[in-house]
Amino acid sequence: MYFLRRLAFSIPLLLVISALAFVLVRLAPGGPFDRDRAPASPEIEANLRAKYHLDEPIWKQYARYVGDLAHGDFGVSLKYRNHTVNDIIAQGLPVSMTLGVLAFGFALAVGLTVGFITAARRGGWEDYVGSFLSMLVVCVPGFVLAPLLVLVFAVKLKWLPVALWDSPWHMVLPVVALGLYFAGKVARLTREGMLSAMQSECVTAARAKGLGENTLLFRHAFRLAVLPVVSYSGPMLADLLTGSFIIENIFQIPGIGVFLVNSSLNRDYTVVVGLALLYAVLLVGLNLLVDAAYTWLDPRVKYE
Amino acid sequence: MTFSKRAKRFVSLARFCLISGGWVSAWLCLSGCVRHEPPADLTIINGAEPESLDPAIITGQPELRAVQGLFEGLTRLDPKTARPIPGLAERWEISPDGLVYLFHLRTNLVWSTGEPIRSEDLVYSWIRALNPATGSDYAGQLFYLKNAEDFNAGKIKDPARVGVHAVDPFTVRVELNHPTAFFLDLCAFPTLYVVPRQTIESHGDRWLMVRPLPSSGPYELAAWRLNDKIRLKKNPRYWDAANTQSEIIDLLPVGSPITSLNLYENGQVDIIWDKDLVPVELLDVLLHRPDFHAFNYLGTYFIRFNVTRKPFDDPRVRRALAMAVDKNRLVRKITKAGERPASHLVPDGVAHYTSPAGLEYDPDQARQLLSEAGYPGGRNFPRFNYIFNAAAGGAAKIHENVAIELQQMWRDTLGVEMELRQLEWKVFLGAQSRLDYDASRSSWVGDYNDPQTFLGMFTSGDGNNRTGWKNQTYDALIREAGEQPDQDLRASLFQRAEALLVRDEAPIVPLIFYVGINYFDTNRIQGVYQNLLDSHPLQYIRKIHKP
């Protein structure tokens, strides 16, 4: 019931988001058809604006947009005029999602392991090395990390391709470059969570019952410790699934992240609004999933 | 070994098999997700993702190069000189007054899907490009035709009144407003290409998604995936298919110069032909390599002054600023790819034309002019702004560096203070066209090989003027040149106009002539020639396979 209510509430939310994006992008100076070279006559631009209904009052444009949206039509890109926004999403999203899911898996696998070890060996050399590395990858931005990875593993060692998106080998470097930052965050969250869980009452009670340290760590502390990771996973996954401008640009990956940034610069109105909506839907959906995961992981959490 | 031990070992073995099997199947699944295509014969980095492949819509160089492979016009460009040679038309006659062209189409023309190409297809294509509903940015390329501009503006509804008609299935009659010296060049421009009527009429704006797509050029469109690749396959029905050199060509859109260079160095691509994809930081080293080819190009980098604002309304001020710029320093210190300093607007090498000398670097004269204008030593000269656009993507900060250099030159030589304003691209364009600036970075790349494409834009009220400069003598000279059929007289009219523009009035200061840069290994790639238009028709290019 609770989740149904949340779902119903998200529809007006999405409408508000689309209206805001629709108006805001039109408020930005310049338009989709401004170019370096002006057309030979003012009528040429008038023809273009008329063709894409940009000459109509804004409320009428929005009404038309919502009408099309009801049929699942996001409209035609104003920059890539042979492609619809649906085309762009259909071609780019699967690529970004593949990259995102792999990076998500990588981040969780590496982050949870490192976080667990650093907490379990608190104060030992494993803790110092692990904590230092996870701090380092959080601090080093992608546009520094990715070229470094390319330089070492593709240009110097020639183990992996430098760019493009053709085979699983092509995916390794972008996945690592994209996932490392999140792996670092997950490791830090897990470590914090583990340490506070080890001091919690239920773990103390379990220890008093005489449970072994390993059972304690795995079965009790870890389960509590992943809660912050789970709540972080929702926005993290949404972030990863919609692609990364920097990683896609450096590795020349045909994903959707590049469009997310360039569409605003190009004043590609339809693409901006379409992708804003897509991002909103993903964010709302994934947050819902996170809440569901909470009830499963922590019996104390109940939604009314 | 007890049973429980054996069972435990079995379980751990099973777990190992399961996990490794999972990884293998995940890997296989990923391999399945990606496409299996035969390798291309030739892979080229073509610059930005094409905005469109519709000849009537495109405006940019990356689009133009891809579309050149798919469609053709009455003429096409010679791969070496970029001058027009017969294309779909095998010959033509021009009336003595230069107003009427009679084009004779080849009789063996067919679309890649097998249907014949006739003169009606050409008439349809040109009318379509002019039709307001098509929304063509470059419809102006056809405004030289009789009644074309009025038809595009909706003032004339009947397409039959536009100056292009099919006389018979193989003859097209074209009527122009004025004798137009570069009309055959225009016929090789995409806006004037022949496009498939039936496909367009039944699929509307989505016609390029139709497979098989009828094409009139040397290649067919095999695949087009955004930001991924355009794959072209040889069109065996093209009239000159016997001379098409490569079977499959992949055009990759790549935005980052470093990524481009890495792909090239690792052998994943054969040719890179976008100047913006050369990492400027490495130019010093790269330009000395035999596989880097720099050449003169039909483009000029210049400054616009807003002459509607004081003190730039005074030609002496503009001339003083122009003469205080050491252009040699700009090409030596900043652009570094072998560009030449520019004192006039029309680049050297344009057909049938030599530019007059402009203003040379002369600090003393500059100071004197400024003091004549009432600002000795720069005293009381108002602080003014210089706008330039932010570099896109990974592109180098050339505009920013030029701006800083200008700021210093003007301060040192004339004692004037300039404020730098970096603007986002669309904001920059808006500020320039609204005349909301004092001085502005500018550049122009010619559409065809003729002075008109550079000088025409500074006539009063032209959408590309963007300086507020209006000069009746200049307008009259350009108009006369446009109507003058005699090559030499025409050139001298243009020369007088250009002298007015860059020497006497100076609403603009030409700084640098661009160079084009291609990189490919001449031992492995044949058929790419460097020319003024940076035009490289795809059908002539091939890779030599060495044993």
C-alpha cells in the first residue's frame, strides 16, 4: 500500500520536473538554431522555428509536449534532427546501463571487500593501506584517473584497447575508471558502518552469548554495516546508469552521458527535458527499491 | 577421508565451478551484447557526431564529408584541387550572359536501390531544399536561382516559378538572378545534391532511417549509430563505381584530441582529418613527423569591432588597434601549426583573386593614430571588453590565449585596457549578433572557393556582418562584383571592397589564416590530397595492404 502511494505520488512529481526543465532550458540565452553563421535570410530561421513549433506561446508548446509524452513520444532532437529523443535514449541508454551496472558491481565488490577487511583488521597495516587507497580514489577525479589508466594499461602495456566500445575488453578500463570512485566511497561507508555496528548493543549481546568473532563479523555486524551502503546505492546506481560525461568522452563510448551535458550546451530543448525526465524516473524508481531493500535487511524498519 | 570431508570438498569444488562458470557466461553474454561486424577497410576519425545526414539540412564539415559519400550533385569536387568536375551531369552549356545553365545528366544514373535518377529528381531536390517546411539552414546556397529567395520566404507559392526546370529526363535548365562565377562550385555543395523523392515523401523527416536507403553517391549507408559510427558500404550501382577504392569505410565521431591520437597510434584508425583533433600541447613534436600534413585552408581568424559604440566608431581607433597587433607573435607562440599571419580577410590561393595589402604591424603609426583620435598614450581611452567563446570539449584554449596576448599587446603598445570575457558558445553567438560587445573573437571558413563567401558578409545588414558597420561604397562594390561576368573586372571590384574593409575602415582585424591538418601514413593510405577546402572525397581513398 505504502509503495503504491509513493508510486502514485511520483507522477505529479515527474510533471513538475518536466515543466521546470521545459521552462528553464528555454530561459537560457540563445536557442537551438543559433550558429556561427547566420542564415542567408531571416525567413530561414523563421521557417525552422515554425517547423519545430518554437514560434508558439510556451504554454501551448508544453501542452503539445505533454500530449506527445502521453503517447511515449519524447519529440525530435533539435540538434540531431534525424533522430528522436526516443532514438537517442534507445541507442545510448543500454550502453550507459551496461557500463553503469558493471561499474556498480565493481564498486560493490571492491568497496565491500576493502571496507570489511579494513574494519576487521582495524589498526593493522591492511587498514592503513586500504583506507589510504579508498581515500585516494575518492579524491582523484575521473578525468585524471581515466587518462592515467589508459596511459598505463593501453598505451604502455598494450593490454587493453585505448577507447571505443566493441568487445568486453573495451569495457574493462571504463568500468574501472568509473567504478573506482564509488568503490572508495563504499569502502569508507562499509568501514564506518562495521565499526559502529561492532559497538552496537545487539553485537555486544551476541558476543556475550559466546559467538565466534567470524560469525559476529559476517552475520551480525556486516548486515547492519551495509545499511548506509544500501541507501547510498540508489542514487549511486542512478548516477551510474545515466552515464558519465567524462568517462564516455575519454573512452568514446556511445552512451547517454555525453548527451546529458551537451544537450544543454546545444540548447537541444527536447533532449534536455527528455533526459531530465529519464534521470528523474530512474532516481524515483531506485529510491523506491532502496526503501524496499531496507525492510528486508533491517526488520526494525516498517513502512505504514 | 570421511564422507563429510568429501562432501565439503565437493561443495567447494562445485562452488568454484559455479563462480567461474558465472564469470565466463557473463563475459560471453557481454560479448553477445556487442555487435559482430566485419572489419572496415578504412577507419577514419571524422570529428564531431554529424547533426544530420540530410544534404538539405547539414552545415558542418563532418556532416559534409559523410554526405559526400552518400549523395552527389550535378558536379563534384576534384580530389586534388577541390575544383568542380562533372558529377551526375556529364556536361553543361552556359549562356553567353552567364544567366542560363543547361545541364546534361548521364544516362546511366540509378539509385543504389536500382531505380533510375532523372532530371525531375534534381528539380525535386532543389525545390525541397528551398521549401520552408524543410527548414534548411543553408537554403541560401540556392538563392542565386531566379525567385528562389521569395519561394523560401513564402512570398511565392508556386515552385514552377523557381529557376530550375526539367527540360527532358536528362536535361535540367537553371536560370540565375545574376551571372554567378562560382555556380558550378555550388552544384557540388550538399544543399544541391540529389535526394530520393519517394523515400522522403513516404517517411518524412525520418527518411534517413530507412534501410536500404537509396543513395546517389559512391557509398550506401550501412549503419548509423549516434556517437558510435557511420558505416558506409560501396554502392555498386554508382555511375563511377569502377573507381571506388574501398569497400567498407567506418567514420568515427571522436570528441577528444588525446583519445584520437591514442586510437591512431594504436593502429585502430587510419586517418584523422579534423584540425581540432590534434592535441595542441603536442603540436611541436607532431608537426615534424612525416605522417602529419599541414596545409593552407580557406579560413580566417579575425577580430570584429562593434562600430556602433564609442570609441570604435572612429576608424582611426580601429586602425590603431589593428596596427598594434604583432600577428607573427600569435602564430609563433599560440597556434603553432604553421599558420600564416593575416593582413587581409580572403585567404591566399582563392581562385582568380589576389587580396590587396592590409594594415601591417607598425607600433609607431598605431600610437600616432590613437593620439590623432584624441587618446595620446591611451589617456582617457575607455576600458573596453573583448568577448570570446569557451573551448568545447577537450579542445585547446587557443581563443583564450589569443585574447590574453591581444590584451597585453594593446596595453604595451597603446596603453589601453581591455577586459576579457569568456562566454559559453550560444551566449557568445547571441552577444555577437545583438552587438552586445566592444570587440569580439571571430572566424570564418569559406563555403566555396570564391572571395564572395568572405566579402559578401560585411555588406550592410547581412546577418553575418555583426559589427554594425555600414558602408554604401562597399555595398555597391560587392553588388557590382556579383553581377560582373568578367573575371578580371570582378576581381578588381572585390579588391577595392576588401581594401576598404581591412585597410581604410577596419571594422575587422584579420589575424591568422587557418591551416588544415590531416594525419595518416602516406605509405599505407592513398588518395587523400590536401586542398584549400580540406575536401577529401571518400571514393578515392584506399589502404595499401603490404605483405
